[in-house]
Amino acid sequence: MEHSSSIEETEKIRKELHTLQLEYEQKEKEIQSLQAEYEALINEKKKLETELLSKVSTINQLNTRLQQTQRQLDAMSIEKEKFQQILKDQEHQLKQMNQKMAHYQQQIRKHEEYIEQLIQREQAATIDKKRLEEALHQQELQFLDIMKEYDHEIKELQEKLTNEQNEKAIMAYEYELTKELNEEERKILEREFEPRFRKIYPNMKFTKQFFNDFFHLTVSDRIKAELCIAQLHYQFHTAISKVRPNTVDTKIGAVMEYPFSKEGRIYFRRQNNVIYIYRLNRNKKEQPFVINWLKSFL
């Protein structure tokens, strides 16, 4: 259960890190969009300032002409009034532009404040990301320690099995009746194999027929088969690449084949993060019998 908790916690951290990464990327896009809008407003401001300077220059020119007109005869009074009206219109436009520029400046200040908030949130997200990455690294180190302990247990198991079993453990496998365990073998299976498998691999479900198959393997094939089972349980995302492309069609769905030796196969199915181990065969001669069992009893 400690192994499972570590894996679940690791997966949870991975998901949280992925969520923060997506949020980080989204905020980056928002900052870029706001930056572009900010630059557009700056350009608009410059344009308005240029227009303002132009209007001011025009007003100065009109004032000069107005002063000249005022020194002319009364006959130029109509022209004078005309230029006064033009001046009034220009002043009105200048006032409107000043108001517009003030509005843009206010919008720029708001966007600058929002960009600052986004930068602060980005910095906080970066800190959280580093924290989660460190936590993930620690979980990976713990997982490696667990795998080292598991390898040590496998070695101890190999020594124990070598003392208890030898190559004479190979039995006929053509029919199911030939694989019935005697009382002593059944007790060994119930005492040693079944409890250990269920404890070490909590996310796996094993059939009685699988344990019978496993018991009749040679000591070396047991080690190979269990190493493959450990890979499926603890490193499924990498172990899946070794699954054979052909599957066995059954009433409950497709059952996959995982090789543990040149001709040895483990038959399993994964559903809702639980791996169901059904049977295994040692060689091609046994394979048709096992496949027929899978199609008949699943």
C-alpha cells in the first residue's frame, strides 16, 4: 500500500504540475497580447501627440494671421471672423484630442497595472512549479529506492525458490487436470505466492489459474515472469511498448500478451487502472490451450 500511495501521490503531483504549466502558458499568452495592445496604445499616443503638435502649430499660424488681419482695413473684417471661427474649431478639436489622450493614458495605466499583476502571478506560478518539480524529484527518488528494495526481495526470493524447487518442477501442461496441485503444493502456493503477490502488487488482480500456471514454471522462468509483472505494475507507461500487437478476443474484451521469455506469455487486461492477470503459458505448445481457456471462461 505504501508503494501505491507513492505512485498516486506522484501522479497527483504530475497532474498539478501539468495544470500549472498550462496556466503558466496561458498567462504568457495574455501578457503577450496585453503587451501588443500596450504597444498599439503607445503608438496611438504618439500619433495623437504628433497631431496635437500639428494643431498647435496650426493655431499659432492662425493667431499670426489673425493679428495681421486685425491690422488691416475694416474691409478685411469678414476674413477676420472667418479665421476666428477656424480658430474656435481648432481649439474644440484640441480639447477633444486632449480628452481622448487622457482616456488613452488612463487605459495604459490600467494595462500596466494588470501586466504587473500578471508578472507577479507568473513569478508565483514559477515558484510553485519549482516546488512541484522538487517534490516530483523526491518522489522519483523514493520510487527508485522502492525498486531497489524490490530487486533485493526478488534476489532473496530466487535464493529461497532455488532451495525449495528445482528443474523437476516442470510438469505436463496439455490438459488442466495434469496441472492440479497436490496438497503440499497447494499449501506452498497459498502460504508463499498468493499473499506475497497481493501485497507487492496491490493494483493487480490474479486468477487461481494464473497461480497454478506460475507454480509450474521453472525457478528461472518464475523470476522472469515476476519481473515482467513488476514492470507492468510499477512502470506500465514504459512496459506497454513490449506488449505484443496480437490480442485474444474474449467476452469481456481484448486480452493482451506480454512476453516474459522467448515463447512464454502473460495474458492480462487493464481496466480503470487495475491490471487483471489471467493466465500464462511457457511455450507455443501450451499457448492454444491457454487461449482456448481465455475464450471459454472470460
